[in-house]
Amino acid sequence: MRSGVTRFLLVAIGFGSFLAHPPFVEGFTLEVGPPVPVAEVTFEIRGTAVLVGPPLTVVQTEVKLQGSFVDFTIYVNHGSSFFTPQQISATAAVTSLPAGAYTARLYTMDRTTPATEFQGPTFYGTLDFLVVEDSVLGSAVEYFNPSRSHYFQTADKTEIAALDGGIFPGWARTGQSYPVYVSSAGTQLPPVLVPVCRYYGLPDAGLDTHFFSAFVSECAAVHAKWPTQWLLETPSAYWVALPSTTDGTCLFGTSPLYRIFNNRPDVNHRYTTSIAIRQQMIASGWVPEGFGDLGVAMCVNSSN
């Protein structure tokens, strides 16, 4: 699944006559990662194209900022005139963009051999994306209560201050956290991000624990199956990207957040980006949940 990634399929469109045997684009993908960059924080842009006319070699890349346009150019050597499809892919860093709406544009500059001049540019297509204010970037901080053997994580600054201040005895930071997006009144986040619901398992039901999910269907199922045991505290504790429900893969520029279940009546879950922590928890009897072989529950920014 690649929601938020614009894909175009352009079949058998000629680029012109600047090459003896001009290549043809069969398709391309243009992505930014993370899919919702934060103002003044470096992010990446990736272009992938399927061309006819290999062997193809990416020589260099170039990023130019022109107003609200981010022009990404891939310089390509064409080593032969055989018309066989081959994929090229390249990534480059983008820096110092203020918050706002932008359009990425993908181009190639092509040459037949290293001895010839690059010619072009050849235009492929665009991807619209938003850069958001840094105030919407938060961190979900993890806590542990050894007497209950329970984990809890929150991105709420008031809760973090209360936990750190000892208002809720028994809880201490584990040193683990992961980046999330938070939203205040009037802040609108792009649809590639989804809110994470937070349920509280009531003590009267033998729980006294929290559950988080980024999937609307899973949030609804908690209420439908256990309406008296679980209380919806908020439909939007924070925002993340969704993994593929097929194999658990995450969007370009994001990393898997694993969910592990303690498999006990006093239900508790742990959420981590660490594959080592995931393995440790499973070795101690916890059960992986989520999508794909590793149990991916959400996707969070890789570079923050």
C-alpha cells in the first residue's frame, strides 16, 4: 500500500529526438519522506521510473527550489539502444523549506554515453505535498510500572509532566520514545496521516490499562465488543501513517512501530520502533500483533 504517494502510468510516450534511440517512460513514482515533512527539517525526495533503453545508470541528482516547486532531476546514462524496460531510482535531500503547500516535479537529463552532453530535461509528472509547522511534531514517551508490569506511552505534554512529577506513583520513563504528529485546535493535517484512538480499560473490568490503534475499524471493534470494559478517552491521541495491511510495509521516510501484547487477562500492550526490544518481549512471552510478519501497527517518521 502506498497511500499518499502519487503514481502515474504513462505508456509509450516519446521524449523527443535528442537521443538516437529515444527512451520511453512506462511509469514513474515520486515520493517525499516522511510524507508530511516538518518546516526547516531536512527530508528526502525519491523518484523512480521505468524506462525503455537500458542499460541505464544514474550519474547524479539535482534539487532546485523555485517558489512552491521542488524540481528533482535525475541524470541518466543510456548505455545501449535496446528497447527493454529497466527501472531507475534515486534519492536526494531537501532542506530549509518553510511550512506551506508545494509541488514536486520529476525530470531526467539523458545522454547516450559518458562522452556526450546531457540533453533534456524530460518531464515526468508531479506530486503535491504539505510541509507543516514544527509545532505539530511531538514525541510519544514510554513509561513502565514494575509493580504491575505494565507499559504506557503518551504524547500529551500535560500527562508527561504529571508522570515525570510523580503525580501517578510507580511510573518511570523507560528511555524509549518515538516521533508522532500532534494537532491543536485549528490545525489541519494532511490525509496521509491518521489519528490514533486511545481506549482505557476500566479497573472494574480487571484492566486499568490503555490501548492505541491507528485503524478506524479496530477502534470501532473495541467499542462494539467491549462497550462496558473499555472507555474511549480520545479518538486522536496523536497522528501517524498507516502500514500496508498486506505485508506491514511503511511509506517512504517512515519506520515500523511494532505492537506486542502481554497475553494476560490484565491486558497490556507495548509499542516500539526497536526490533531488539520487540524480540526481547516475544522471548519473555509477549505476542506480536499488527500487520506483516513482524506485526506492524503504525508507521512513524524515520528521521526525527
